[in-house]
Amino acid sequence: MKRIEMLSSLLCVLLLCVPGLARAQTTASLWSGTTAPSPAQLDSDITPVEVGVRFQSSASGVLDKVRFYRDPLVPLSRCEVHVWSASGALLATSVWVGEGGPHGGWVTLDLYPDIPLAADTEYVVSYFAPQGRYTVTEDFFASGYSAGVLSVPASGGVYAYGPSGTFPTETWNNSNYWVEPLVKMSPPETPLFARAYPGNNAAAVRWDAASGARTYSVLRATAEAGPYQQVASGLTRTAWLDTSATNGVAYFYQVRASNTYGTSAASYRAPVTPAPTAYRLWQTPPSGVFASDDTAGVELGVRFKSEVPGIIDAVRFYRDPGAPLEERVVHLWDAQGVLLATGIFVGEGGPGSGWQTVDLYPDVAVQENTPYTVSYYAPAGGYTVASQAFVIPYYAQPLHVEADGGVFAYGPEGTFPTLSWESSNYWVEPVFRVR
């Protein structure tokens, strides 16, 4: 028994020492819960009814209690509270057994189990009044209501006649039935997997989204041990481009997440030394490929994303020595098929083969985690292809291609390619730069 107690104590100490695990908590609620609702009235309705409120939180948290107001004149001795998803799935319940007469006011019930709340997601909390006589204020939710991170939409007070546990969806005169969630809120988790990529007098930093975060800040130092200075704040995306960096200087970046309740510990350090760098999907000649005997005009491309912002200034494609064409036009598209830039390649057959690079006009700024497509037109077919290359996603950080990311379209030059066949790779790629 002593051994178990010692291990338990050691575990508690270790958890408290890990950054981001021992985070200060506070409770978010719709009302103070210390004074009687005003204005409010005790409804004379004596029909059994479930009354509640629709709400959401702008930050993730944990719902562990529900509170409602009980008028001292109400004679009930038992009450049930419920937590629901927006679609009516029962997530948790609790039962309160009290006394009639003078035992009134705000009643707080612990839930089992606690309910993790996702940010910006609607839930419902309610309680069952077996003899009616609930406290109500009409027109309270005529235009919605907010308190810190919690909010209630217009007509957010809901009810349902029937047995206990009936999902309440009806509304009446924008009424408030004085029931509320008590949500444990914490500063966000520490951002994970921070990584930095070099560019020409620039660096791009990315990180994974942190649970509970509303904004992020980026810190920078020229020594791993610091000191670190904040160089960006109020960021709502999970990547940032530093254009104040200098080529040849070593930098170290950290990221912090913030919400209404505080700021996380800094992420692990991401080192980088800026230098002109071109990023591509492939660094070696194609293998396992063949020149298609297709002779129809076709647009061939690849859908890709970058995990950091930057620019696309060229497109590369692999040209087989036996390809009979002399001119190929390359294209860059957004996800909806809007043409962003083009380039023209004029070459010769025979020895003029292998990887061909075509500059785009104009250069195009691209956003992180946003799909784009680069393609080229083969007017007489003869393109290089490898089937089954994109059965699973392909990564060449910061770029990546989703499964079945090789695309094509038959038709005239400039047809947006969206079709895929046997997860094929048509050996075309963007030239991406951080700047």
C-alpha cells in the first residue's frame, strides 16, 4: 500500500513539472450564480417539462457542472439535469434530491462524466421540472447573450413537455429559464512540432494547432538559450513568414498559444539559417516510369499543398527523350480552377530531355495548407507517367501531395485537370520558395 502511495505521489510531482500539464483553471458561466435572477417570475405552469438553454464556447473547455435557479416556493424534491449535443444526443446526466420550502436559490449539480467541449460548437443544458413551476424571464434572449467565452443565440431558451430526458427544442417568447453550464477553462496547450524553413532573407515557421488556442505569438532568438524576443502576435493561422531575417544568421523560433484564460508555455525551439532555397517534390530522376503511347492532347498535373506560406515561381516537368513535341505550356491553378500563372517551354526532341524548368509569369504567393495545382499541356500525348505512385500521401517538406493527387484533363490547352487514374504520377512539380 505504501509503495502505491509513493508511486502516486511521484506521478503527481512529475505531472506538475511538465510544462502545459499543470495549467491554472477558472470557471466560465453565463451568470454569477450569487444573486436571484432579475427580472424573473415563478411560472404557474404545473405540467412536467424539460427547460434549458442552447450555448457554445469560443474556446475549448470541460463542462463538469450544471446550475439552475429554484424558487423557494417550488415543492419538488427531486430534479434531473442533462447535457445534450446540438442534434439531441444525451452526453451526461445528474440527479439532485433536495427539500421543498425554504431550500431554494441556485442549485449546482456535478455531472458524470465530465464533458469536453469543442470550441464554437453548440450544446444544450437542461433540467426537468416534474411539477412545472420553473423560474422564467421572457424576452431575455431576444437578441442573443454573451458572457466571456460563452454565448447563447437569439431564442436560445428551450423547453419540451414530456418525461424527464426529453430533448428540449421548443421556444417561447425568447424566454430564459435560468439554467447554465459551468465550464472549466484553461490556458491552451503548448503548440507542438514547430518547424522552420529557410528562404532568401526570410524564414517560414509552422506548428500544429494547440487545443484551446485562440491566437499565437512567435518568439525569436539568435542563440538557442535566448534571450527570445516576440516578433509576431495575434496570429490566427498556424504558420508565419518572417521577412526580417538575414541570410547566414542562425535563428531559433518558439511559438506560444493564448486564449482568454492565459498563455501556454513556449514550444520546442525550431532552428533555421536563412539562405536562397528552392523546394521541390522530387530531388532525383524518375524511376519506374514509362512514356505513354497516348497521342491525344491532355493537361497533366499534381495537386499539392505547402505547410508554410511562400511563392511559386516556376514549374518543372520530366520530358521523355522520345517525346515528339517542341512546345509545352505550364499552368498554376487554385483549388477552384482559377488560372493564376502560365509559362511556355520551347525545346527540341532527342537529347533535349529530362527535367525541364519553366518560369511562371507572374510569381504567385501561396498560403499554407491550401490546395493548388501545377500542370503542363502535352498536345500530342507522349507524357511520362508512373502508376500507383500516389496510393498514399507523399511528403517532401514543406510540400505534400494527397492520395490520388496526380490529375489530368483531356481537351484544349488550359483545361483545369481534376481527373485521376490508378493513383498516377505525371512527374510535374512546383518550384516553391520561402519569401
